[in-house]
Amino acid sequence: MSDKGFSFAPEALREIASDILRFAREGGASACETDVSEGFGQTVSVRKGEVDTIEYNRDKGIGVSVYIGQQRGYASTSDFSTAALRATVDAALSIARFTAPDPCAALAEKELLATEFPDLDLFHPWQLDVEAAIELARNCEQAAFDTSSRITNSEGANASTQQSQFVSANSLGFMGGFATSRHSLSCSVIAGESDGMQRDDWYDSRRDPRELMSAEEIGRMAARRAEARLGSRKIKTCEVPVLFEAPLAASLLGNFVSATSGGALYRKASFLLDSLGKQIFSPVVQIRERPHLPKGFGSSPFDDDGVATHDRDVVRDGVLQGYFLGCYSARKLGMTTTGNAGGAHNLLLAPGDRDFEGMLKLMDRGLLLTEVLGHGVNYVTGDYSRGAAGFWVENGKIVHPVEEITIAGNLAEMFKGIVESGNDVFSRGSKQSGSILVDRMKLAGS
């Protein structure tokens, strides 16, 4: 990028955090925690060879939580001046004084706070100037057009690079922070044949730009996926096995996290309430949380409360071993935090022995699911209903593409109905999974 980097040195962020803690103490707070962050980036999009948008972003912010006994107040600002810091702390204190006491509102217990801060290799700046970004996006899109004459249009190709850093601190002596990067390339194209048109896309996102798929690979993948969908048709309503393609299978892990997160549990808004130690998945399912993976998108030595993170098995042989709790939700449930304030860290679904082709053969007849639409998940009941597209499979082979159908089931039954996970492990974010075969779901078609 043309920009030289961060506006503040890490030491400056730490000084700001220290000032906030001091102002809070002087203002009468019994406890305080703060986050100080900044980030910047660039995104370029190209459509049909022409530059569509060039976006630059530079942001900074401070969040302050103060406690007066069991009363909590929160305020934020994007102004890093000393006067603004004092005003923000004063605003948080004013809010706290008018807030009802909450016995669960407090900092994390000191003995749980992180004291070791290993380098997890999360920061890899990419000096990508705008001209180079435009060229990458153009090459990506052109590779899609070159793949097939049936690629007739484009929704564009994007090249994006983002860098950020933060410091978290509290009045118990905790202070930690680090810099991160995230870079991505994407392409979305349209295939046309007679009156039929189909779109699809592909993208890759990494901490380290050297590990990104090439722009040409991404364009070709988007083109092949769009072309494969030509000739899509509905199928008759039926109840069959469904194979979630690996990039989509990770969404099932996301559904699992949502249902076992502290907020949903203490509000009694989850179908997995009181499931700890119970069989919630098929016995073949093993899910591990690994917060310290180098370059992982979910990697961190501590959570949003400053609590140290640790490796753990979340699901073992289908049995739920632990929830996803921060300090507040843990207290509401009468439990101990799991170091998940702010969400899950890197989740890994242990792969089985079969590759993608082997998973198709195992399914034999059913739907290969490659896309879902809408947000039809009810976490209170577990009911799952989404618009869908994919491919019909007979005798372990893809027969034709499928569109305009709805898949429906219940997550509790789907989790227990997982037959196997493939070894075609795909990693694009903080959840890693191979394809997942669910034994039976309802497909609503014609």
C-alpha cells in the first residue's frame, strides 16, 4: 500500500490504555477495562476489466468499561486526545452511576488472566499499492473469462488488504495486544447458455499474502463453478442424505457454536440447553478448539476478557465437553469461563478417511449441497430451513445441478445424523472442516 503503516506505535496504545485506567481510578471507579485499537486497509474491485471501486479505510477507537461496585458503564470514542479520554471515562462513570447493580458484572478473576503472550505469527503486512491491486483483480477476472466461452458476464473481482493492532488492559494489571493482518482475493462470474444463466464465486483469505491462491486460480475456480451450474433444475420433493461441501460444512460448526454460547444458554434460547456431557453429535464427531495455531484467524493468547486461552476438546466421540463462555455468561450460569468472551477460537472438525469422491460414493444417492440462502435457523427449537442449490448424485456420481429447492431438518437430528466427515479439509476462516454427510434431510422441490 502507499500508506506507510499504523499511525501509532504499540507503546503509544499502551500509554493510552494506562491513562484510561488512571483516569477511571481517579474518577472513583472500583475497576476498569479498556480496548484501544486502530486499523487501515485498501480494497479494489474491477468489473469487466474496468476499475469499479477503490476504497481506503483508516479507523481507530477506544472502548471503556468502568465498574462502581456491581454497576457497569460503557462509553467509546475515536478521539485519542487526552481531553477526549477523560470525557469518555467520565461518560462511562456517569452511566454506571445510573445503572442497576448486576452481581455478574465484574472483571475476570485475576488468576485467570493471561500472563504469557506467545507470538502466533498473525501479522504479515502486504505492501500492495493500488496499481498492483488493480492488476491482480484484472488478472483474476480475466482468468475466469479465459476458462470458458460460456462465462459471459462478471460481478467483479476484488483484492483487499487489511492491517490492525490493539491493546487490551484492565485495572487488575492485565495488558496485552498484538497486530494482525487479513488479505483476500475474490471473483464472481456469470455463465450463460441459451436463456439460462448461473453465477458462482470463489475467494481466498489469509493472514500471509504469500499463502493466497493465485489470482488466476481463483478466477478459474469461480468460472468452473459457475459453468458447472448451467442446466440446473428442480427436483421432486424427497427425503435423502445431504453432503455439505467443505466450504459450506463449516457453517454447521457455526450453528453449533451459536447454540452452545453463553448468551444463548443463560437466556434459555438454545436447543442445546443443559447438554454438557451429553451425546449431541454422532459418535464419529470430534471437534477441537486450538486458539494458538500460527496464522489462524481465530488465534489469540487471550479472549476479550483478558482470560488466557487453552487447547481443548469441545466434542469428543459426539459428547459435548464444554460450552463457549465468557466471564459474564459463565457467572450467569454458575460456571467458569472457558476463555471464549468474543466467540470461539480456531475450531477443527477431525477428518475421516474418505476424500471428496469417497464421500460421494458413501452417500450413493442424494444432494451435494454447495449453496444455502437465507437465515432460516431457529436456535430455540433447532429447526433448520434454507433455500439451497447444489448437485444431484446417483450411484456416487454427480448427475446434474439443482436449484430452487429448500432443505429442511432439525439441527439436533442433523448433528446426530452425521455419518462421516471427509478428509477434504478446507480452511478459509476460523473453522476448519471437510465435507460433512448428514444421513437424511427433507428437500422441498417441485
